[in-house]
Amino acid sequence: MAARLTAEFLKDWKNEVNPDLQKERDTCTFNIQELTFLLDGGQEKTKRRKELENILFTKYADLFSFKKRPSQNKSEMYESSVAKSVKVFQMKREYGWTEEDFEMTTR
């Protein structure tokens, strides 16, 4: 999942859509929402995925940020990755995520 976005980037990202992408969306011949439901496995799963993304993108945005990564050496990147993994497992327990929820967060 793209949980590595920073809070600042996410703010801009939610407000802006690439013009080329928007043009394609406006001229497509199928229902985008129906395709999203199909890819997610149904309307309820799409709703759940968005709830999980909201948790990751808001409450834990700094943890999953790539902001520090360019200045990290391999050892620091490894430590950061382990910390992220531990945090995701803690969130699984804290929020009572099912295995399916957990899998959604690791895509």
C-alpha cells in the first residue's frame, strides 16, 4: 500500500489530480467506481480499504514517509523498515484488524 506518503504530500495529493489523468477519467467509457469495487472485491471492501488508508495516511504519515530515506545508509534503511513492520503489527492488534485487513495494508 502507498503508506509512505508524507502528510504534506498527501494534503496536496488529495487536492490535485494530474490533468492527463483527469482527462482520461472524464472520457472513459466505464464507471470508475464500479471498477474500483470490482478490483477491491466489493463495495464493503473498498470502504474498509479507504478506512485503513486513512489511518495510515493521517495518524502514522511520518512513520511511513520517504522524506528521510535519501540521506539514510543501508543500515538505517533496514532499521527503519523493521520499525515500520513492527508498527504495522502493533496496529493490527490495536485496531483488531483481520488477516484480510492486514493484507490490505501491506499491498
